[in-house]
Amino acid sequence: MYSEPIFLQPVFQERIWGGQKLKKEYNYDIPFEKTGEAWVISAHPHGPSVIKNGPLEGKTLADVWQNYGELFNKEANNNEEYPLLIKILDAVDDLSVQVHPNDEFARKMEAIAYGKTECWYVLSAEPGAEIILGHRANSRAELERMIDNGEWENLLNRVKVRAGDFFYVPSGTIHAIGKGIVILETQQNSDITYRVYDYDRTDANGTNRELHLDRAKLVTTIPHQDPAFNQSDGVVGDLKMKRLVEEKYFTVYHWHLNGSASQGLDKNFLQVSVIAGNAVITVDGKSFEINKGSHFILPHTVDKYELCGTAEFVVSTV
């Protein structure tokens, strides 16, 4: 019986739009001048997390998923590959305007297990920061015309954001994170992206980054509709819990702890990211300090856990 949190080492990704906030805000030892992403809970081959503690120390999350399925109640959640990927993104510049396919399209056209539905919790945002979420085309023919003619201001929906905002982004949604925003992203375990527009930027070699217009036009949902999803609030001891979204691929919560709370684990497993403050988690008599920037999994084999401190968390499960 494995009865402790599984702590993970972030994997960093260089991005043309990245910066240094992951070092300044989370004290991460980032390797790039333009570090855009920290893959903080990842079993994806493009950036697999390595476990930092306990009997599984040194193993990748993908290995543990394959060989220790009981830790995730794997038989019950019916996923061949680890289902989720958690990232922190630092957007010093605008991300490309993009869209992701659904599972069916990804399997048929890309030969990969998952498309990409995601959601964003805004950790910080500079004044006036905005995202792109959705489009204004009423038909596929209109979408294609507006893309081909570069009618971006008429096509794209822009939304002002601030810290604490939450957005659900199903596959087929045209979207982009704007400059001056740091988000925590919960998504399907996929790295498939179709770029629609990249502001005519060039890479270090002076080459425009590749666009994927044909496939983007095929997978975009038309007309765009803002997704409806139910939220709810709960309290256990000194822990306030807000369910942000409960959909097909994930359920995501925001927790705010100011004191102590003890509860049983009634999920297949929990992914936990500490986004503010400091706390202690105790499992089976063993205590672990956690602070802003800590990320861990509570495996299915944990029966009960206790939290003590003042902290905020983004928590997810399937």
C-alpha cells in the first residue's frame, strides 16, 4: 500500500513568447531566457515529470502509470495513457491564435490517443491583459474567408482578464493567451496544436513559424458558443472548495485553506498544485511541507489526508 503524496519535478519548455516569471514567482531553476512553460504534472513524452520522493523516486510518471496502475485506480478510469497534463504558462508576449482537435480527429488524422480540451486558471494578469476566446464567423465558408483575408479584428473575440478568472476551452475553440498573463492550465494529455495566426513572427532563423490552416478550418466549432458548466461550493473544516468545472475529461477545483482540514480521498486520484501560501499535508502519520510551486499527486491508495496552513490550490481529477 503506497500511502504518501507523489511529488514531481517540473519540466521546462522554451517558447518564443516566454520569460522569467517562473523563476521570480515560483523560484524554479529555469533553463532558458524565454521559459514559457513548466509542465508540472506530465506523463507526455515531450516532457515527462520525474518523481522526487518515496519508493518511486527517479521514475517517470508515465512509467508509474504503466506499472503501478493501482495508484490511479487505473482499471476504473478506462484510459490507456495517463489522461491529464498540468502546466504553468508565462506569456510575456502573445501566444499564437490556435485551435485543438477532438479525440476522434486526433486519432484519425494524427494517430495519437487524445485531442485537447483544456481549462485555464489565471494566476496573474497585468492591467488590461486579455485573451482570445472564440470567433464571430457564422458559417465555415465565412470562417475560411476571414482567415484567408486576415480579418483578425473582425473574427476574434477578445476578453479582458484578471487574477482568479477561470476559462473552460473545449476542443474546437479558437483561442490564445495574451501577453502579461500567467495561467495554470489543466488539459488532456496531448501536445497537438493547429496554429491559425502568429502575428507574422519569425524564429531565430528568421523563418515564420508553421501555420496549420487547413486542419484548423476543419476542426473549429462553428458557430462559437461559450460553454456552459456548473460550479459549486463546499467547505470541510477550514478548507473552502469551489468546483470550477466538471466535464468529460476532468474535474477542476480551487481550494482555499486557512487553518486545518481532514478528509478522505474518494477520487481515482487527485492532482494538486499549490498556487499560493504554505501548508503541511499529513498522510498515514507522515507530514510533508508544501508551498507555492509544489505539485503532487495523491494516489488512490491514500485513504485519508490532513491539510494545515494558509494556502491556495488548484486541484484536478478524472
